[in-house]
Amino acid sequence: MLQITGLAASIDGKDILRGIDLTLPQGEVHAIMGPNGSGKSTLSYVLAGRDGYAVTSGSARLDGADLLAMTPDERAAAGLFLAFQYPVELPGVGNANFLRTALNAQRRARGESELDAVQFLKLARAATKQLSMPDDMLKRNVNVGFSGGEKKRNEVLQMALLRPRLAILDETDSGLDIDALKIVAEGVNALRGPNFSALVITHYQRLLDYIVPDRVHVLVGGRIVRSGGPELAHALEADGYAAIAAEAA
Amino acid sequence: MSAALAETAHSFLARYEGLRDHLPGDGAARQAAAAAFAASGLPGPRDEAWKYTPLRALTEIAFHAPLAALADARAPSALLPELGMPRLVLVDGRVQPDLSVLPDGVHISGFAAAPEFGALPGGGRDAMAALNTMLAEDGVRIEVPEGVDAGVLAVISLASEAAHHPVDFHPRHAIRLNAGARLTLLELSRGDGVYLHNPLTELQVGAGAALVAVRLQEESHSAFHLSGTYAEIADGGSYELFLLHLGARLVRSEIDVTLAGPGARFALRAAQALGEARHADITTIVRHAAPHCASRQSVRTVLDGQARGVFQGRVEVARGAQKSDGYQMSQALLLSPDAEMDTKPQLEIYADDVKCSHGATIGELDADQLFYLQSRGVPRAEARGMLVHAFLAETVAALPHAGARGLAESAIAAWLGARPA
């Protein structure tokens, strides 16, 4: 499914990722935990194709295809979805229009037929209901005037509609209260299955109580220093990153 | 003035000399305008108010007077939108009664039938105003009686290309709302081919009257549109102008508003969208001549290719015009490294208890917004189009008439669709 080999990347000449090896098999959910500045967000942006990052070595393959050779929209059409840590506001772009444009662009890229407004609204209303989101969220401009929790829920709504094969959740738990956290976790869990994989990037173990990962990887200084089962997240919570980092060094 | 500008000015003067005895109205006013135009010529690069809008391109074209008979016979009805409202239609600057549908409750006449020149600020010595006064043959005159709500009325200017050579026309419009009257105007200019449309509009908004105008400039991409609007707003009256520059090779809309009585208000919401080597200029002068008046101006400009945009906004607050409230904002989006925006705000304040401010931004498309859209699967070109559309959407959404919104939407969509990705 996702195969990352020796991935190194820098920004403005500064090395951030220093050789990441990671295999995410189909149908599994892995967590990446790490302290601030360890490269968690850089990893998610490099995989999604944001400008400004230089990949200096290594590769990332999605279902065998070279992810790094694709434009961001091609990666999305190939099944990659990044839930942003800081979702971007789009004044003047209605949420429903945004979602439908995105969905139809992906369907077009995959050679599928586009959805008309009626078909789309039916899907979207069902998805908002499932995420306990008010219908007017579809009418508002994308993320404009949304609270932190609403923005994160809107990310999960997009994920629910776009149905990616691989989701990367970049600190989706940050700034969420416990109720919002549960809704977000339910949104992710609802997608779990043999055709869905996820990388859940988080600073805290809390989210992993609700989205229980198959594997946990610890990212420190741009490298994965340790991998283990879900119990590793609890060890981190108890002992802190410093102990793990020292042990790994 | 350059030799080329002088030559073009001379050809307009020669036209006037040939026509003067046949032109309607006050010969003395025309003669004074001709003398002023002979002295000033066409505005050139040394004219401060025209520094950012050179008229060189105008001098490359040999303009002729439109032929009335041809225009009547070959009205470009394909350009005439079906709006389902009363309308006054002009072809090549002449009112076409056959194409017009007159409204009720409003006094309508043509300038040719009732020629009158109003008193313009500065004696009408501005070069383009003088050119209009010198050559005006027709135009619309609209008067809304006291207290009457006249609803919506379209004034549509079409250029016919009937004569198969470039034409110039200088319609003279006068619109008067008496006290407490209301009117929504939909002003539309369209055409084919090469021409110069130089309309001058005199507006009188009476006490407590309200004029809302939606002006859609969709001229041919080979045309020149140089318009002057001179408005005087009495106490408690308001003039709300929505101005969209979507066409023309070169356009300048000069808006001169005098807030003459206490509590008068002016609001401008404008958008310009252009590419290639086209040019669009909005120049405003708002005179706060009485206390407790308010003006609001917001201009959004999108430039692609080698296009050039201009917004010059001057706010003058007279001595004694206390509690004046003036605000202007210019926002420009540059889609190409070769595009250029010139913004020039000017505040001239002679009263001490006023609130006046201005702001300007010029930027590119936001990289984070582009990445966000692309990360959702929207290809880059489509994402850029969505963000440009979003930048203009607020102005279009504010248009107070559904028909006008539809026309603006399709003009913007056509422009976005025609843009190279």
C-alpha cells in the first residue's frame, strides 16, 4: 500500500526528514507520534506534495506508483487524502461547491462519471448527518468563520465524501474538545476496512484511545526511532519522548 | 501633447467644425467646450490625472462619425439581452425607440429632442467632458417625479459595427430623481469591433431619493470606453453604484460625486477583470461638501497577461463638512508577473472632525489556498480559476438584481474560461 524508503527532505536547505522507512499495509491504521519539530508535519506535506520541500533522497510509493512524481491533485486522485492540521479558509468559495468540485475532479481523473447537484447533495447531507454537523455548514464559505472544532470536522467530512484509500491525519486532534474528538474518531473508524489505510499523526496518546492503531511509530529528529504496537503509545505517555529518544540514541 | 494625440484631437475638432450648425442644443455651450478642448487637447502623459492611463492606442485609429441610417437598419439585436424589464436602447450612441420599452411613471426623453447641458464641476473643462459636450448628438433623459418608486430600468448601449470602420460616439445622459424618488438602473454597454464610446452622465439625486445603479461594461475587446459620471446628491439622498469592468481594450470610468446636502451618501462597489494587454481605470472624486455625509468605495481588480489596472480615488472634505465619513479600499490580484496595478488614494481634508481612511493590497493567489484545493484533487488551473472567481464573487453576489448577477456571472465565467491556464 504505502511504502516509504529512505525518505529525506529539507526546507530552505535545512534537513528535516533524515531517512524514513515505513511500510503501511493495506487496511491498517498506523500512528506516528513525536515531539514538536520532529518532522511529523513535514512528512505529511511531503507525501501530499506541498511546494517548498526538497526531497533529497528516498522514495514514497502508493500501490506501487511513485507518489513523489505526481502533482498534489494527481496524488488525491490516486487515493491520498491529507487532513490538515490548520485547514485553510477559502473566502468566496461555498463549501458544497468546493466539495462537489473536488469529488468530481477526482472522479474525472479516474474516468468515472461526475455527480450532478442532486446526487451530490444527497451524499453530502448523509455525511454531515453522520458527523453531527449542521446542514448550513455546506452553505457557508469553506472554513470561513468556523471554530477550530468545526474546521476539523469539515476535514473529516471531506474525507468521508472523497473516500480515500490512504488518509493522513495531521494532528487532527489538536484544539478539539473531547466531544469533537469522539466525532472525528468515529468519522475515521467508519471508513476503516480492507480498502482504507491511515497514518494518524499526533502529539498525544489521547486520540489513539478512540482510533486504535495497528502500529505506532515514534519520529524523533527526522527518523523513526522506534516502532511497536498500540502499547507503545501508552509507554510514551508515561515516560515522555526524551526517554525513548535517549534509548534510541 | 504628443503629435499623435494632437492629430487625433484635431480630427475631433474638425468634425465639430463641420457639424456645429446641425448639432442640437446650446451652441454657446458647445463652442465653449470646443475652445476648452482645443486648448487642452486629449489628455497626455504629462496630465497628472491621466498619468497611468495613456491614450496612445486611441491615436492609432481613424475614427468616423457613426452613420445613423446604417445603425437603424442593422441594430445588433444579438447583443441585446432579454431582461424582462423596461429598457432604453442606444445604438452607436443614438436612442432607438423601436428597440426600447418605456417604463411607467417616469419621464423619458432623448437628448436630441430636449438638449440641455448641466453645470459640470470645473465648468466641464475636463478634456473628455469637453469632447462629449462638443460632439454629443443624443442620449437619454430620465426624470423620476417626487416620491415615485420607478422600479428597475435598463439603459443599454450597443455598438453596431454597421459602417465597417471605427466609429466614435459621445452620448449625453441626464438622470434626475426628485425628492424621495427611487430608481434602480441597469446600465449595460456592449458592442462588436473597434469604436470609442465616450458617454457623459449627469445625475441629480434629490433629497431623500435613492439611486441604485448596476453598470456592466462589456464592450468589445477592441473598443475604447471613456466615461464620465457627474453626480450631485442632495441631503439624505443616496447613490449606490456597482461597476464592473469586464470588457474593452481600454476603459476609464471617471466618477465625480458631490455630496451636497447633510446626510447624503455614496457607495461604490467595483470589480475589474482583464488580461492580454488590456487596460482598465476607475478614477473617482468624492466631494464631501456638507456635514454628516458618508462615502464607501471598494474596488477589486484581477489582472492577467500584460494587463494594467488603475484605481485613483480622491476624497475631498470641505471646510465645515464635519462628521464626514469616508472610506476606500483597493484590492488587486495579479495572475501574471507582467501585469501591473497602479493605486493612488488621495485624501484632501479641510475639516477637523472627520473619519476618513483608505487601504490598498496587491498580491498573487495564495499558495496555501491553491495547495489546499489541489490536495483535494482539483487540478491547478481549475483551482486558480476557483480562487479568482472567489475574489470577484463578493462583488457579484452584492449586485441588487438577479438579472444583473446572471449577466455578470456569465461574463466572468467566459473570461475565466478563455484565460490561458
